[in-house]
Amino acid sequence: MLAPIMKDVLKKANNLDGKLVEEICIGNVLQPGAGCTSSRMAQLLADIPYTTPVYGVNRLCSSGL
């Protein structure tokens, strides 16, 4: 689900070449495996090179406290 979003972001940024992306940060709640695997897979499917760093932020909702 994330790869089409990344592709669309690149397209909307005047067809930005994925090689020019310097860093990717993906945030979500309760990502399996801290979200790194799915984020990396989406990055590669969006034609952003593996040399671009990607990290996931797992923010748990505090409204249930």
C-alpha cells in the first residue's frame, strides 16, 4: 500500500527522480517489525535506490491512557 503513495509523491513533485531522494521517514502505529521491512520494500518498489536511508517511527497513541 505504501509503494503507490511513494510513486505518487515523486510524480507530484514534478516527476522527481527517485535517485534525488536523500532520506525517507515513515510513521505509523503498531508497525510489524518496527516498520522497516515494509518501508524498505515500498522504497525499492518506488524506484528509490537502496542507498537512500529509510527509517520507521512507531508512535503509540496515548489517548487510551
